[in-house]
Amino acid sequence: MIEQQSSPLLNNHADVAAEKRGRHHFGAQGWNVIIFQGLLFWIAAGTVTHGLNVVLPTLSGLYGLDYSTLLALATPASWASIFASPACAWLCEKRGVKFNIIVCLIGCALCFGALGYSSSFLSFVLLFGAVSFFGTGFAYVGGTALIANWFVRKQGLALGWCAIGQTLSSAFYVPALAALFVWLGVRYGFWGISAMMLIMAVWAGVFIANKPEDVGLTPDNEPLNAGTHKPRGYVSDISIRQLLRMRDVWLIGIATGGIYIMLVGVVGQFVPRIMAMGYPQSTAIFYMTVAALIGAPGAYGWGWLNHRLGVKRTILLYTLCWVVAIIVNMFAQQGFMLWLSLLMIGLCMPGATNLSTALIAAKFPRQHYIRAIAIVMPIQSVVRCCAFLILSFGLSWLGGYTGAYQLLVAVGGITLALLWCTNISPMDKEKEIEH
């Protein structure tokens, strides 16, 4: 039967067999890759998203730039990340994942450091656009491709550990950047984060390999007699035109974009939402930190469920949890319901990147992954950009946060339907079936 003939390398679902070396025995090189990618997530999430909480008011105060205008310009500047996916995927294919990560880290370091000298709206848009481009390139294109190369059967677990870095970014990146501004001054404070990126570039150059076979290892740190073998190649034979014509590419792109609409819609307005309940800003920020810290075990938990249940079941469950969390928050004012909503939101926060990456990798394993994200991630990004538009419409025309959150719940329902219709059989397996 076809199912018996398919390679374990193509199976991104849970425990197809008990691993001889143990579920978390990734090996020294495997853990090196996991920790490296977790730090990339920490830096990228903070630099591209969370850091704006302190970057915008700081630049506004230093150079006398209107804060509202800076905030408005941050959105079109961030659209540069849409173009990072095809450009950096092409670079990964031509020169390797490691080369792309190093180039993007250096580019992001230089542009982020230069942000401290953004004395005009034009310079801010250009520099933050470049930061968004390179940040997406090293963490969400190159970094996730690195994980796809190194882990297959244990990919969900590996991504779960990596996602802890992104969750901790929500809690600690802003305080760290603010401390650098106090310690080094604004202009040099930006270069403090840039120095971290340059250290990561050196780490990649010296200690990271494109794939386990380059250092005599196998994916998941499994022994050769466990059924692993080298893949046919790392250059995909699927054309961009073929990908654009595939129904599941569009379903995955739109559905994962819908997940990010819920994530951005809730997290991006978390503090104003809590303040609208009557709490002071300091309490609202405290609650957001608590939710982010709750997300640390949640990051691993979603990876573990992916490993046990398979990515499709897990991402359906994850999306349903987001819908329930939003509904609970709609009715939360204080006491038990408020803390229940914080718990659920915190647990959901880290799962989006983890599970959307795993979903793409399940459909397009190893050699196809890089080419697939060149199409899927731009679709996802365009859909995600609708989050603030949906929020704005709900706040203005549907009675405030209750109306806005009702729209997010509707997005969650559509996302569930799209995910349910998605066929995640690995691309190579579909070719076997056709033959």
C-alpha cells in the first residue's frame, strides 16, 4: 500500500513510531538549531512588532514627530514584509538557508541601528520598512526553513520549543529596549539590539548547518536504521505556476492569515481593551505581561499536541480555542471571567507561528518548503493586514469592542471551515498516489 511505502521523512504528524532515541533527544546540534531559532523569534517579534510600543513614542519625543502620523506610517512600512517571503525564499534556494539568515541579520542590524537617527517621516518609513523586510527574512522565512530541514517527525516539538522565544519576546523585549535607551541613550540604544543581531549572524556562520546531512546527521537525530534516508534533493521540482494553481496553497494562506487576524486583533489592542474596562494603564500592561508569560508553557503545549494528534487536528483545536477565548473576553469585566480570558489568550498567543509553519511543512516537506512559503506567506500577510481594518470598523460602527470582537469570532468561524477543507497530504505522497 502507498501508506506503507511512503518515507517517514514525509510524515509530519505525530508519533508514527516510537523514536529509539526519545521524544526530546534532538542531539547537541539539534538543540543548537532550536535555541538559535528561538532567539531569532525573540529578536524578530520584538523588532518588527512589540518594539513599536516604545520606538514610536521615543522617536516622537526626540525629533518632535507627530506620534499619530508615525503610528499610521508603521502599517504601510510593515508591508515590506510581504515582499520578503518570495525574495528571501529565492535567496534560500540559490545560496542556502544559512546564507539568507546571515544576510538578513546584518541588513536588519544596520537598519534598526539607523532608526535612532530617523528625524523625518520619510527616513522612518524607509528604515522600518527595511527592518520589517529583513526581520521577516531571517526569522520567518530562513529560520522556519531551517527547522523544516532539521526536523520532520519531531518538528512539532521543535517548533514548540522555538515558539517560547517568541512568547518571551512579548513579555521582555519592550522592557529590554527601554532599558537600553536609558542605559545607552536613544541613538546607541537601538544599536544595542543591533549588536544582538550581529552576534546571531556570527553564531549562524560558525555553528549552524543548512541541514543535518551537512554534518553527518539525520533529521530528528534519528539513527539510520530508524528508516531515515537522504531526501532526493533540496531543489523543488514544483514551479511557482503550479503552486499558484493549487487549491490548498490558497486555503492554507487565507486560513493562517485568518488566525493572525484574531491574534493581532486581540494582542494589538490588548492594553486599550483592558483600559476600556476601567483599569489603569499600568494594570493593563501588567495583565498583558501575565498573559505573555502564561504563553511560555502554551508554546510547548501546542507543539506537543501537534506531535501527538497531527497538525490538522491541532490547528483546528487551536483556532477553536481562539474563538472561545475571544468570546470569553467579550463578557469579561473582572474576577474569574477576566482571569479565564487572560489564561486562554496567553495560551493561544504562541501557537500561530508554530502551527502555521507546521501546516505548510506538512503539505510541502523539506525540499518543497522554501518554494511553498514564497507563495503562502504573502497570501497570509495580505490577509493579516486586514486585522486593523476589521477592528476599526467594529469599533466605529458596531458598538465598540463587543462589535469588533464579534467580527473576530466570525473570522474564526470562516478560518475553521477553510482549515477543515484543506488537504494536508504531503506533496510527494500526492504524486505517488497519482502514479
